Amino acid sequence: MKTIHPIYDVYFRIEAGYNDGRMSHEQHDRFYTEIRALFSRAGFTILEKPPGCPSFQLGTTCLYCHPTELSGPVEEPHIALVERVLRQGTSFQYQTTDRYDRLYDFTVEEELAYYRQHYSEQLFLEAFRTSDPSKYHLRDEVLEELVRQLMVRTVRAPLGCSFDSPCVHFVREIYASLVQRGLLIELQRRKPYGTMTYCRTK
């Protein structure tokens, strides 16, 4: 069975003489020539997208290279490997490693299935519950907060979700189902800037 390693959003901080957006041509060429060679010898594939801006890939690990840092999704065992590679540099100095959120290697369909498996309608009913039947929550505020709470970061979208992400689709899907079945009650209110939708649990 294939071993699946945790993946993290990682920044490897380096110093290569990049000062306030300026770097001499000599420093630039020396840095990129050396770092390409180091990662190539370590078994990484070099990607040039766009041309002149290399990324280094090994399995799911894919690091975008900049004179101040290498960043991207990294399989956990590759963190120590990348640090060893960077310590060999002579045209730059490795400084530190910052590990951020765990990332999931989901396709769009797998991410949507993850939400459906892990989160129930009860979470939505509690989010829209009010202590007074005459009071309602502003619908979009609650839905946006649910997206923030439930969203997982993925290799595909490490910075989070967009307006058409699987998490947004899931939240809208469950909300629409609850409204259609009468478990959530909507109310429209006219405002000077337009009509707003409010909602509460039945």
C-alpha cells in the first residue's frame, strides 16, 4: 500500500542578496544557477513556469523559488531533505523553516465528499438558531462564517477557497436543502441599498 505523508504549506527562508527588490545580475545568475543544480542533484524535477521562475518538484512537493524564500506544498519527510539541500548553498544562506497549515491533496470531487462525510445539517441548524422567534440572522454573514470554519486548505488551493470552491458549494447545497424542507425559515427585508435575506431555524 502506498504511504501517504502529511503535506504542509512551508516557507524555507533564505538570503541571497535580494535587497528591497533589487539584485545584481551577477548575484541573480549565480543564485539561480546554483540552486537549480542543487535541487536537480537531489532528485527534484525543475519546472520553468513562467520561464526564468523555477519551481522544484518531488512527488507532491512543489516549491516556488525566490531569492528570499522557497515556498509551497511539502510532504513532511521532504522538509528535512530541502533543509539539507539549502544548507549546501554558497550563493545564498539558509535561515529558517516556517511550517503553516496542513494541506490535503484532494480533487474537487474528493474535497466535496470530505465535507459531506464530516459535517452534518445540525451544524447549520445551530448556526441559524435564535433565542427569540422574531429574530433572524443575516443569511450571508452566517454562510460566510460557516465556510471559514469548515474549509480545508488543499494542495490545489493552499490559500483557501474562492467564490466557487467546493466548500462554498457544500455550504450553499446544505442551506438550500434545509430551506426547501422548511427546517430554515427565510425573511426578505428591504434596505436602502437593496433587499437582504435573513434566516432562522424553525
